[in-house]
Amino acid sequence: MEASYVTAWRTGRLKAAVRAAYRRLAACDLCPRRCGVNRLRGERGVCRTGLHAKVASAGPHFGEERPLVGHGGSGTVFFAECNLRCRFCQNWDISQQGEGSETPVHRLARIFLWIQGRGCHNLNLVTPSHVVPQILAALGLAAARGLRIPVVYNTGAYDAKATLELLDGVVDVYMPDLKWTDPEVGARLADAPDYWEVAREAVAEMHRQVGDLEIDDRGLAVRGLLVRHLVLPGGLAGTREVMAFLAERISPRTYVNVMGQYRPVGEAHALPPLDRRVSRAEVAEAVRIARAAGITHLDR
């Protein structure tokens, strides 16, 4: 199966998407924050990112989900800064402290090709929501030079539908992390009371584009939706509502990874109950809820 962006590059649709995406940077509305700053001139909004994407690290990663890792690893590219800015972010140094280097598009394309050259099974773009134009442009340059591995869009799900539409026919695997459902929790943890409303619309659009997760005869994901859900202490993640939404509104065959690795970092120590690790019992209860909701493809 040919990677989606390769087809888009061959037909010229990718080039059109790049133009449309960069136009939106002039008064940036790429994400639900809608800051309106002119990033083409280096102005910065909530994501603190101007014209160029900032890359924190890149390379094979073997701690991702099984359908992404295989024997060669998932080729992660961690983008610094973030449009959601969770106060408990598990990658605090990258998303909040901005660890990384500004990376022009031509250099980003070289990183993508280097990932492929390392034998990784996919290109895993971590925290990409605020740098969609730069990613699209780099994919075009890299496709012209032989990039062919599937693209994984690894996001916190705070994505504007209009921006996701620019990625239709470009992204192969969407991997949103559904974080919480309660507006009050969203306001407290990320100044995003609209998170669940936005995330539901985003995940529905992702599924419309790529459908349920497809795995080839090597056990590797080639296309589809893979959902993450990080269990938070004290039930803050709204697991029951998340799983009901996925089973009833998206698909009971949605591939879901219930994650139990939460640890208190960043500002979490001042935000009880986030000041403690999640318990085994809380993780087991989240898995039980997912199964009871009718989710048939669970990975943890």
C-alpha cells in the first residue's frame, strides 16, 4: 500500500495543501486557540512557534504501540512547544520548556529521510498540531527524494477540524491521546474548557479520513485510527465518557491503548490528585470500563 502523502504528492494535492496551510499562518487559526498572530513574520501565540518548526529530537523509538514498533522501531520526530500545554505533560521539557532547535523545512525533510534510512517502519510526528504547514511542505520535499514510509500523526487531539481537512489524503495513521471530558478539568489543567468538544469533532474527522486501524501481515499499522487514553489519578480522564464515545460514535473496533504510565511532572505536584502516580487498580478499572463499553481492540 502506497503511503497517502506519496499519492497526494504525485497528483499535486499535497502542493495545494501546503499553499492553503501557509496562508493560515498569516493570522494563525491552525488550532482551536485561534491566536491570530502573523507567524510568517515570526510572531508567536500560545504555541510559542513562529515560521519554523522546532524539533526536540528524532530517531527510532521502541516504546510505542506494537503495531508501530515492529523490529525497526517507530521513527519519532518530537516537535517542541505545544498548542494544548497540559500542566502535567509527561514531556514537560519539550512541550513547556521549548527544548529543541528551529528547523527550516528543507532540514525537516532531511530528518524525515534519515528516519526512513534508519529502517523505521513509520514517520511518527509527535505534537504536530501547531506545525502542520511545515510538515506538509517537508513531506513534499522528502517524497520527491524517495520518502515512502507511512506517516503517523501523534496528537493531543486539540486539533481544529479545518486543519485536519488539510491532512485528508496525507496522513496514514492518526494517533490522538484523548485526555479528559470535563470542561472544568480542561480549564484547570490546560486553560482549555472546550477540549472535549474539540477532541470529539477531531477524532470523528480523523476516523472519517482513515477508518479503523489496518494492520498488515507483518503486524504493522499501515492506515487507520489508533487512540491513546492516559489514565489520570482520581478519575480525571473521564474514561467512561471517552470509551462510550469511541464505541458508540466512532467504532467499537477502534484500536485503543489504555496507558497506565502517568507520573507527576511539571506543575502536577500543585494540582492534587495529579500529585501522585496512578494506581494499578485505577488502570485495571479503566480497562474494565473500555471492555464494558464494547471496545474490542485493546492494547495496554
